[in-house]
Amino acid sequence: MKMNLFIVISATAAAIFRGVAGTQLPSQAVFIDPRSFAVMGPNADFRNDSFTQLFNPTSTTPPFFQVFDERFLTILGESPSIREIASNATFAFAHEAPIYVNETGEVFFSSNDGGPLGFSNLFENNVVSKISMKDVETALAANASGPVNVPVIQLNLSDNVQMTNGGTGPYNSSLVLVTSGRGSLPPSIVLVNPLPPYNSTVLLDNFYGRQFNSLNDIKIHPTNGKFFFTDVDYGFLNHFRPAPLMPFQVYQFDPETSVVQVVADGFNKPNGLAFSPDGNISYVCDTGASGGFLGDNGTLPATIYAFDVDPVSHAFKNRRVFAYVDAGVPDGIQVDSDGNIYSGCADGTQVWSPEGTLLGKFVVESSSPSNLGTAEMIFTSSPNGLVILAETKMYFASIAAKGVPLTGPT
Ligand SMILES: *[C@@H]1O[C@H](CO)[C@@H](O)[C@H](O)[C@H]1NC(C)=O
Ligand SMILES: *[C@@H]1O[C@H](CO)[C@@H](O)[C@H](O)[C@H]1NC(C)=O
Ligand SMILES: *[C@@H]1O[C@H](CO)[C@@H](O)[C@H](O)[C@H]1NC(C)=O
Ligand SMILES: *[C@@H]1O[C@H](CO)[C@@H](O)[C@H](O)[C@H]1NC(C)=O
Ligand SMILES: *[C@@H]1O[C@H](CO)[C@@H](O)[C@H](O)[C@H]1NC(C)=O
Ligand SMILES: *[C@@H]1O[C@H](CO)[C@@H](O)[C@H](O)[C@H]1NC(C)=O
Ligand SMILES: *[C@@H]1O[C@H](CO)[C@@H](O)[C@H](O)[C@H]1NC(C)=O
Ligand SMILES: *[C@@H]1O[C@H](CO)[C@@H](O)[C@H](O)[C@H]1NC(C)=O
Ligand SMILES: *[C@@H]1O[C@H](CO)[C@@H](O)[C@H](O)[C@H]1NC(C)=O
């Protein structure tokens, strides 16, 4: 995509930016002043497909940091970097369910379940893998710049883990996975031992005897310790689950009593979810614009909604729009310790202030018809930063921002 009618010259932007922030721009960052593209003119090359035509007016080669607001510099810190840490051109091994286990210094994640290059379908399960953050640190230090390729180790999980699509924790020293199920095998919440033999225990696989459609993502509330998860029809839209039989809703589950109940409905396709650090606000992504075999539809939601979490019932109340994304759909979502919101979009990880202002992006994809997007990311603390899952690639951004420390039973 060309945007030559409003090209922002990086050096000029940096000069303007220094004027505003009084700070030097980090080397992999470009500043794009919203005033520089507010008016594009009648003959400009407007984007009409947010999945394959991405916003890159400086034509910078990914990976890089796109800065729209000086608050993003605080998130990045003094000497940030963003680099590819693993890749496999023929396998979307890095899709969702990222979980950082600090004790072993490993990040766990799942491959694409049913999407392009996922190699999973009605007849074949997807794969959960892990990567060592110590190995990442060593490989990055050994090569001053550019990509490195750190080994990714596939786990052998038992058959009760079918089509892993979301994850969080650790909880009680276990990974918490949600699965979409496969064929007649039910979607579920499963605890998995992060150490060999990676044994697992199913915590929930039905709603009073009815199967869920295909569970998508899960988070543990930071103060009440309940599990919250989304259920949607992507298993059906990816041809590995039957047609949906229940509304697409958000549920809470008490891991001690096994009580399950609905906390929100009214979505097109509820997907990633997260809580503010104090647990009072919930965020739910609606990826309605991405329709599986029905195709993409730009008039449907690509929207993050915010809610107040009722302190007693935990129902999600006072629904409002938090952000509408400009690239693809907001899939997985994470919150940093300052309450900024991160979501995986078509061009990379986008970041908003708690008021919903787009501060900047970790751009990892360029415009391309074959762009698979980025679905999820996770904070790590040793080394500190953000691991970004981009289907056939993984990236590590070394930044100042931190994840929210786990509270309650971990
Ligand atoms: C989208 O943009 C392309 C290239 O500018 C153009 O060929 C196409 O007709 C446009 N589609 C719509 C629906 O406007
Ligand atoms: C990519 O993944 C596939 C499937 O696991 C594997 O067979 C292949 O060896 C991998 N390629 C590389 C270069 O790692
Ligand atoms: C993570 O592990 C490192 C040692 O690998 C330790 O120094 C650090 O305190 C741990 N951080 C947290 C948040 O547990
Ligand atoms: C460092 O880069 C070189 C050249 O691209 C590559 O051959 C090598 O594998 C890289 N080292 C690591 C640790 O990834
Ligand atoms: C998974 O099983 C294969 C085949 O038995 C084995 O080679 C591999 O080491 C196992 N992977 C892990 C992470 O244990
Ligand atoms: C794995 O097996 C060990 C030993 O039996 C058990 O203590 C642990 O609870 C199991 N973990 C899961 C997640 O099932
Ligand atoms: C988590 O650990 C606590 C303390 O050991 C235990 O009481 C509880 O049953 C565990 N929860 C689950 C879901 O296993
Ligand atoms: C897109 O979604 C809108 C709203 O549901 C619907 O009216 C329209 O028919 C859809 N367009 C396509 C091409 O499916
Ligand atoms: C968050 O909710 C708790 C429990 O209702 C309340 O005590 C606290 O004041 C709330 N915090 C904010 C910032 O609203």
C-alpha cells in the first residue's frame, strides 16, 4: 500500500517528537504524528481491507515500534529492541495460549487450531510447544541484531487436551488451558503440568450437560481467583466442531466449587479477555469481522469492550466501547502493571492507554495478502519483555513495561 500523499519523514517526525517529549527516539522506533495523516485528500490511497492493507506510512520494515503518543516511550524504556526469536515458514506453530512459567523460565503456547498452516482439523489435533527464555536471551546476546532461531519443543499432551486455543496461569503450579474440542470431543478447561510428563486434569467440559461451542480464551481474576472464559463458534467456522447450539458468551468458573455461570452476552464473537490490575474492569475482544469460512466483514466488530466487574456477582456490567482497531481484529489481550492494554492485531501488538488512546504498536507484519496476523502475546520477567506470537514466527520485545504479578494461588 502506498501512502505517498502523506509520507511522514522519520527524521522530521523525530525532531517534532523531541520537541514534544524532550527525549531521543529509540533506534527501532518511528514517531507518527496523528496530525500528519488526519487529512489524506481526495485522491489518496485509502485502505479498504484492514486485514491485508496495514498502516505503515513511513514504509518501515518490520519489526519496529510505531509511536503515536509520547506515553509509549515510557512503556518502551530507554533502549528497547524487538527481534524475531523463532520461525517455521510452513507451520503456524505460534498462535495463542501463551503462558510464562517464571520458575523454569519457559513460555508455553499453542499452534493455530484450524487456520492456515495450522495442520490441525477435524482429524488432527493442534500442538502445544514451549521455548526457553534463557535460550532466547543467549541467542539474542550472541547476535547483535536481526533474527535468531531458538529451538521450540513440542509437548506430548494426553488426548483430553483437544485444540488448545487459550491459556493463562500458572494456577496451583499448573498451566490453565482452554480447548475448543474437536468433532464430538468436548471443549474444556484443563490443568496441565508444565513439567514432564505434562499430565493433565480436566476441570470442566460442559454447562449442565450441554457442550460449549468452542472455548476460546481464559483469564484468572486478579483478586477473586475465579476463572473467566469465552465461548464462540470458531471451531465450527474452522470445520472441526459441529454447528453452535448456545449463544456466544463469557462465563465464570469457580475452580474450588466447579460452579459455572454466565457473566456477559450480546457479542458477535467474544474472543480474548483480560482484567485491569485491580480487577475492577474487564476487557473483552469481539472479533466479529473475522468470519472463518464466511470470510472477513469490515462492518462487523473489531472492537474491545470494557465492563465494570460487579464486586459481588462478578457479572460484567456497564458495557462500553474501549477501542476499535485499525488492523484486522483484536484477538488475545494482556494488561501491563500500569493498566495499559495490549492486543494482538493484523499488524502486531497494539497498545492503548487505560482511556482507550492508541499509544503505539509493536509492528511485526507488513502488508501482504498472505499476512496471518498476530493473535497473542505474553509478558516475561526474566528477561523482562513481551513475547509476541505471529503464527509462523515469534518475536521478543525487550521493553520496560511489566506484566501484572500473579496473586492468589499460583
Ligand atoms: C479496494 O481498493 C482496491 C485498490 O485500491 C480497489 O481495486 C478495490 O476496488 C477496492 N475495493 C472496494 C470494495 O472499494
Ligand atoms: C516446521 O514444522 C514442521 C511441523 O512440525 C516440521 O516438520 C518442520 O521440520 C519444521 N521446520 C523447521 C525448519 O523447523
Ligand atoms: C523469576 O525468576 C527469577 C530467577 O529465574 C527470580 O530472580 C525472580 O524473582 C522471579 N520473578 C518472579 C516475579 O517470580
Ligand atoms: C546469528 O546469525 C547468524 C547469521 O544470520 C545465524 O547463522 C546464527 O544462527 C545466529 N545465531 C543464533 C544464536 O541464532
Ligand atoms: C514426545 O514424544 C516423542 C516421541 O516419543 C519424544 O521423542 C519427545 O522427546 C517427546 N517430547 C517431550 C517434550 O517430552
Ligand atoms: C500430575 O501428576 C502429579 C503426580 O501424580 C500430580 O501430583 C499432579 O497433580 C498432576 N498434575 C495435573 C495437572 O494433573
Ligand atoms: C489448588 O491448590 C489448593 C491448595 O493446595 C487446593 O486446595 C485446591 O483444591 C487446588 N485447586 C485445584 C482446582 O486443584
Ligand atoms: C457483513 O455484515 C453485515 C452485518 O451483519 C451484513 O449485513 C452483510 O451482509 C455482511 N456482508 C457480507 C459480505 O457478508
Ligand atoms: C475496586 O473495587 C473494589 C471492590 O469493589 C473497591 O474497594 C475499590 O475501591 C475499587 N477500586 C477502584 C479504583 O475503583
